[in-house]
Amino acid sequence: MPRTVSRLLPASLVALLAALLAACGDDDEDAGVKALPSATCGQLEYGGEGEADTLIASDLPMRGASRERSEQMVEAIRIVLEQSDWSAGETRLAFQACDDSIASTGEWDPATCRGNAREYASNPDVIGVVGTYNSGCAALIIPILNRAPDGGVAMVSPGNTLICLTQPSDACPRDEPESLYPTGRRNYARVVPDDAAEGAGLAEFARREGIERPFVLYAGGDRVSTGQATTFRLAAAKLGLTVAGLEAWDPEAKSYIDLMQQASASDADAVVLIGLLEQNVPQLIADKVSELGPNDGEVKLLADDGIAQQATIDEAGDAATGMFVSVPGREPGSLPPAGQELVGDLEQDFPSARQVELFAPYAGEAAQVMLDAIDAGGGERAATIRSLFELRIAGGIVGSFRIKPSGDPTPQPITVSLARKSFEPVAEIHPPPPLVSAARG
């Protein structure tokens, strides 16, 4: 069984072994369902009785700086499947972990996201997708799954925060989110708060820290980062903070000293980074400390969830110390009993990891939500989607919540952590609805 393998071997070796086994081509005969292509997907896994009736896939970036986080997320999904005896009610489920990143960049890739989506939609055995992590990839996959045969394919994300996937906003194109659902019916939900809630939560934390003049930097050319910068700026304004500057950084630049000098000239008392670790964030952090001093000094450093992973501390080194990061949702140590049990399993499966990644339990929750919807829908595509928007989760892995008609969870807590040797939580923020509305615009 996959869990037995994962306890005996490092996660990276498990992924390699899975890919090699998938290439053998006999997994679909053993599991009873048609496997997704091994070019981007790992081994077809099934640990239940008899043969599987249907298939779910995860869609995450399995390379680059996100690899460790995604490996933990995939393992969380496996744990939920094993605890459910690889079934959702009477429907027996196989699983494949698929990769939406490419080797040349280590990041999610638009062509790969679209290609994966076409494979999910055209394979009649695929009933649902747990993913994605990156919102830009989700925006490409959702419409393809929305038009899939037999009523579409359900998708539940453990990590997407882009508002535009589910609700209109000043940060979104005018035709979104409607254009993402060409059939006029929603097929997508998430179990994490959106950027409006996170922007409001991070702005509220900044206010509590006495920050009055934040200087906001966001990754240029990235619509998600642009939107997140907008939500923070709008929430900060609502709280009476003055945004000292709003500038894009070039992920290909070799130095950001000029941007830090602009922040210094603006009399900023904090720098806020909005983007992804892979977008040259370690260099930004180093240049911030070089020009503006340590992060626990006069000019603080804050960042959003795209930077909130252990790899940030590993790559940035001592320069990351004292940085605050926000993430949508609760951190692993604050989860209810079901979440603590999952965290314990992940700690056992990844003994060399410094910490359980913040999004790993949310991947487990996304998988459980998918299983609940499949169970309620009787294993049919269209019925699974309908059931998804009727779910109320009590005592789940990340707590109690419901899925609103938009596909968003409620309530929407935000966690802020402090970088030391690992990220240590310091506050759980519950931004009030008026502040979230202001951040959304």
C-alpha cells in the first residue's frame, strides 16, 4: 500500500518510484480504472478491496522550491484516502498525484496546467481534482473541467486564494469569475480563505504591530501578486494606514537595492512582499536587510502566503529571521483533534522535515471534502458537483465550516507566523467582514 512505502522511504524517492511504476503500464488493470498519463502523473494508487470505481487526482507543483510542501500535501491526501478505506460511501476511489510544474523553472506551467486539465476532463474515470496550489494554474484548469462530459469535473483547492476564481473584485478583470464557468454552473470550491481575507488579516496585524507606513512590493507580471497587493492596500487604507509606496519587482533582476532605497526614502516603517518564493524572494530579503536593517528593527518585513514555506528560511538564511508571514487559515499546531492526528501522521512520514507545511492539512481537508461530495453524489460527476455546494463540515481537519454558493469557505481565519529556524505562529486573525469587503473592493 502507498502509505507503507511512504513510511519506509524518503518522500522524494517515493515520488520517483511511483513514476517508474506508472510507466510500466499495468496499474489501470489492477485498479479497474484508466490511469492518467505518466508524463505528468505518478503511479495510479489503490489500497482498497476489489477494483476502484473511479479516480481522483491531485494537481500540484512537484518540483522546485515547492516540492517539499507539495509532497506533504500529496501524502495528506493519501492519509485521508487510507483512513476512508479508499472509498467514498459505496464508491471506491483510486488516486494519482499529478505535477503542474516543469523542470526548467521549477514553477507551475500554463501549458502543463491546460494539458493536465484536458486529461482529467477526457478520462471518464476521473471524478474530481484536489488542487491546485497556484491560483493562476487554477484559472486555466477550471473552465476546462467545467465543460467536461457528464456535467463537469469537481475541483477542490487546498491553496488557491485569488478572489477572482469565485467572486468579483476591483483586482479582477470585469468578466471574472463568470468567464471561468462557461456552462453557467460552478464546479470549483476551496477550503482556504481568499486574498481579501488574507489582505485584511495581514493589514490588521500590521496595525497591531504599530506599522503606519508600509511599502508594498509585488512580483511584476504576476496577476495573482498584483491582486494580493491590491487587497492589502485597500485594507490598509480602511484601517487608516498610509501606503508609502507600491512597486513591482522584476523576478529576473540581480539586485533590488534600488527598490529598498526607494522604501527608505519614503520613510516606510515596513516592507511588505507579495509574491512567490520562486520569484527571487531570497534576494529581496537579503537586500532589504542590507539596506534597511534587520527585520526586527526599525523597518519590519512582512510577506504573504506565497513566501510562507520552510524553503524561504532555508534559502534566505539569517536574513529571513524576524520576518512575519501570513497564511490563509490555521497553522498546524492550532488545528482541532482531527487535524492534530493528521499532523502527527505527517510528522511520522517526514521525520527529516523541520515542520509540517502549513498547507498540508488543508490538502487533507480538500480531499475529505471531495470524498464527502462524491459520497453524497453517488459517484457521478454532475451529482458530486451539486453536493459540493451543500456541504457543512463539523469537526473537520481544519475545523468547522461550510461551503458557500460561491465556492468559498466560511469562516475565514488568517495566521501570522514569525521566521526563526522555522515559522512560528504568533497570531490568529479573524478579520471582520467590513474589512474583508473593503479589501475586496
